[in-house]
Amino acid sequence: MIDKDLQAIAGGPLDRSLETLETDIWIRLDLKRKARLLRRIVALQSVLAAVAFAASALAGFRAVPPTQAAHDLDVFSVRVALSSAALVGERQP
């Protein structure tokens, strides 16, 4: 059964030219290699961006000064005569 099918295929006309078969194979292999390289580059860039983001976030957390208690010279302190609460009449100085 398989022999008949193979003989029918071998005896029939070719559906395409085989002159450029080797060139087509090398072109496809080259495209696959470039696609693989591009995927690796994108993955590397993603990792580098994630590391840069994490380093930036860590540096931001470490650079925050310690919280300080409000004192009378703060602009938003309710104890200051020019505070926003005092200016709108909630508390008279």
C-alpha cells in the first residue's frame, strides 16, 4: 500500500521547483535563528528593566528621611497663627 503511494508520488509531476530548496532552507533557518536571538534580547531587556525598577524602588525607600514630629513652625500645623485651619476661621489665634 505504501509502495503504491510512493510510486504514485515519484511518478507524478512536481508541484514546485526544487532548484531553490537549499536556499529556502537556509533562509528559514536564518530567520529562526534571528527570531530566537530577538526573543533572548527582549527577555534580557525585560530582566534589566525589572532589576532597574527594583533598585530604584529600594533606593527610594532607603532615601526617605525619617518622619519628624510637627512643630509650631510647620505650615500645616494647627498651632500656628497662619495655619490653614486658623485662616478659615476654625480656630482663632
